[in-house]
Amino acid sequence: MKIFQRLDESIAFADDERMVIEEVKRLAEDKIKPRAADYDEASRFPWENLHDINALELNKMFIPDRYGGSEVSYSAYLACCREISAACAATGIVWATNFHATSPIVDFASDEQKQRWLPRIAEGGIAALALTEPNAGSDATGMKTRFRPDGDDIVIDGLKVFITNGDVCDILVLFGKWCELGDGKDAISIAVVEKGTPGLEVQRTEKKMGIRGSSTAALSFTNCRIPRANLLRSPGQGLSMLFDFLNKSRPSVAAHALGIARAAFSDAIDYINERRQFGKRIVEFQGIQFLLADLATDLAMCERWLWHVAQRIEAGEKDIAQESSMLKMRASDLAMRISSDAVQLLGGCGYTKDYRVERLMRDAKITQIWEGTNQIHRQIIGRSFIQR
């Protein structure tokens, strides 16, 4: 595993950032990892892990200083996301969703709005982002949730599904269409709905294949009234904001996937160095070595691309849709491949809950689906080569 240690050490983190990453590694190994199987088995939300994450004030790392945060580089955030996800993918997705949902507020909200919402998240609050609907998944522009202006208020009606943190969040960043602008993509707008708002109801939480400790909710909005002051920017600007922050959320999904991939690879390596068949350790068979060589090479190359994309984001570059799609697609495909091969390498043991590769394989699958299915990302990448 020295190749991955050297890769990590090659990233130019500031000294204080490296200290935070080391603290997160210790937390992940000592507390988050030992609890992961129980959260999965019971489909129980990881409140204890969030308590420990908040004790380290990790939410502050994606909040600007003036709003109660202690902002670090995007690369440092990704490194922490990967470490938490390697220990417990469900906890990783809960915490990363705080970043995904907070990002539009950091980037697009007014100062007054930031003063209202960001300190709450910095102090350990939970955020969620509501985009997907029953008939608007990959085609997000087909959403039917409506924002109707009514004096100084907005009245919301609609239904959202597959909302991570939806039933436990303090603030919800919600996408809908501004009624006065019609039903096209130019009507898409973003507003923030706070916990306890009348008309917002949790319809159900999903029973899932993986990341079972993370809650995934269906939410309904019935005559749900919020202040017009909760609208981000102007009506109809939601689509441009969506495209902008997806470029930052997709590398975050990649970091989540790569945490799962690293955990599965590590477990497989440990097992095949101990397990013996035909008088030899499994790792000594040439066919196994060829498999490991391919997996390790692809993992190292994908992680290097992660840091490349992160550096472009930190430099303020906006035209990175293809790079972000490449990263999310390859990292999630690799997580599924490595976790599946890990199960195979462990044989019958890998198929049991006594070994976590079984869970990692189930957890990996969602990374190929959320934040855009990998089929959509292949389309984004492929159509960029059409000459106009």
C-alpha cells in the first residue's frame, strides 16, 4: 500500500490542513469504522458519528470564516470525505451532503441569507438538497414542484424523492419552477425551506440496498409557505446555479467512491496475504497478482485525477463539466469493480456479513447512480466532442 501512501503525501496541503486530515483519519479508524456494521444492520442513522464529527467542528471546513466557519481548501475537504467514507460510507454520504447542500448558499446567497443559514450548519446542523422527483431524475428539468409568489411569500407545492438527509435536515435547499415563468427550464429556481415549516412533510424513508445508515426520504410540499427572502438570487436562475455547483459536488461523490474502493482493496490485500490454498498464499498466484496490478494502477490514476480536478476548482475555473463527469464516472465504476473483486477474492467469506467487503459492495452501487447516473456522464463526455 506504499504507492497510495506516497500519493497522499504528494498532495500539497497546508500544515493546518494536514493536521485536520490526520485527526479525521484517527476519528474514522477509532470510532466511525467500528460502528459501521451496526448502522448498516439496523438501518440506523449515525447520530453518534455525527456527534464526533461535530466535536471536531468538521462542518466548519466548508463555511467561510465570516459566517462561523474555518474554511479549508477543496482538496482538504475531499481528503476528509474519502477517509470518513472508507470507514463508513453511510456516514460519508450524510456529511458530504452537508457540503453539497451548503455549496449553493455559499456561492449564490446574499450576505443576509448567509448570515441566517451558514452559522447553523457550521455549528453542526444538517443540510439537504432536494432536486429529484418521481418523474424527474436524470432529466431534472422535468421537475413539477411549483413556486407560486404570494406577496412577500412563496407557496410551494410538489413532491421530492431520494433526498439524502431529507427527514433529519435543519435546512433544505429546494429546486422548483417559478409559476409566472412557465414550465420550461428557464423557470427553475432555488429556495431554502427550514425545518418545521408547515406544509413540509416526510412521506417515507427508503429501505435501501446499501448506505443503510444514511436516511433517504420522500418529501411532500402542500401549500408550504416560506418568505420570499428565502429565494436564492432571482426567479429562473436555478439551472445556471445547478450546473455550477454540480461541478463541485461530483468530485465529492468521487471522493466518497474512492474511500469505498480503498477500503475494499485494503481488506482484500490483508485477506489474500493470510489465506492459503494449495500450499501457497493466495497473493502468490500470478493470476491474482495481475488482477491486483490492474486494480492498483486504476485506483492510483483515478486518485491523481481527483486532485487534478480539485486544483482546477480551487483555481476558480468553471469550464470543468467534462473533467468532473470523467472523475465521477470512473471513480464510481472503479469502486463497484474493486468491491466486487474484493468479494471474489475473499470467496465464500466475502459473501458473508462477517467481512465488510459484502457491505462495501452494496454501498458502492449508489455512487454509480446519484449525482447523475454514469450513463448520463458518458453522454456529457461524449457529446463534448461533437464539432459545431
